[in-house]
Amino acid sequence: EAGVAQSPRYKIIEKRQSVAFWCNPISGHATLYWYQQILGQGPKLLIQFQNNGVVDDSQLPKDRFSAERLKGVDSTLKIQPAKLEDSAVYLCASSRAPYGYTFGSGTRLTVV
Amino acid sequence: SQQGEEDPQALSIQEGENATMNCSYKTSINNLQWYRQNSGRGLVHLILIRSNEREKHSGRLRVTLDTSKKSSSLLITASRAADTASYFCATVLATDSWGKLQFGAGTQVVVTP
């Protein structure tokens, strides 16, 4: 079984620029998550999709972050404009209840 | 504040020793999961324990759950250098029908040869 694919692996941008991350979940996994992990902290959920519908985006800073999941498969997370505090690893995960999540390797974002 | 809190924050042991880390949480759960994260990598699922279970084993891993104390422990027996990683507990609340995971801050484990 192929894992969760994420790209790019690394990204460095200047503040106020925009950036987008891509995620391809495991085939057949209906639930997709985006997490933000700041250095030294545990992952924090940004948004959860069930198929192509949003079920929880309560911690997504909607003034600058947006996410979509096209046709219930791939997903993109966008930040526009980026701030210094957005520097983090952005993790995508998918799951098929009642099992645990499968995480991708993440995108390490540095905002300078 | 985070639902799960790991203790200790950091742990340094020698190969062959056992490593124990604890997780406490605040709100009733449906299940609790442990994950491992190697430096710069994604998280790897280790074990899921449901609220009606008390103990689970997987290879050298043993997880216990005490719902009366709202706590869980992860034991790694006969540790190896390859076990060096950060370990996170994560909970799914009993009231959450969507299975959202809430993570603690993690325990950083260093195993020296």
C-alpha cells in the first residue's frame, strides 16, 4: 500500500508571500487531515475533510489559510500571505476508521 | 491547552534498558493512540488502545490505559539506538464522532549505544 504523499518536501519563502502544499492520501481513505507542527510541539489540527466536505476547520486561521479537497482525493493547503509564525512542518494524514492515521513525511516551511 | 500531556519531556537511556513514558489527558476518550516521529520525518502509528481496554502489546511495545486516572503509559522494552525518536500520545474524545486526534507535546527519547 502506497503511503501518503506530500510535496514539496521543503519550502523557504519571504513573509507576505503565498505558498501551497499538496497531499495525496492513501487510496480509499475517506478522511484527510492537515496538521501544523511547530518545532518542539505536538501536531495541531488545522482542518479535517470527510470525502470532499469539511468537518472541522475550527483551528484554521481563515484570514490567511485555505484548503480544499478535490473530488474527495487530493488536497491542497494554501497560506496567503505568510507570516513568520507560520514556520512549521505541515503534515497531511489520512485514515479509515477504526484504524490509526497514516502520516505523510510533511512539508517543512520556513518564512523569512 | 492540550488534551494530552506527556511525561517526561525528555528521556535518555542506554541500549538494552526499558523506556517508560506517560500520558495524561483531561476529557473522556474513545481511544488513545501512540505515535513515533523520527527527526524531520512524519509520524508513525504505533498502537491504538480503546477506552474499554486496559493493556495492549505490539512487539517490544506495551501500552496501558487507566481511564479512572485518565492516563496511559508506553513501555519500550530492550531499547535499541533505532528507538531514538519523539513519542506522542494522541486522543480521540468520546464526544467526537469524526475521530479527530489531539496530540500532546511529546517525549523525546535518546537511546545511546
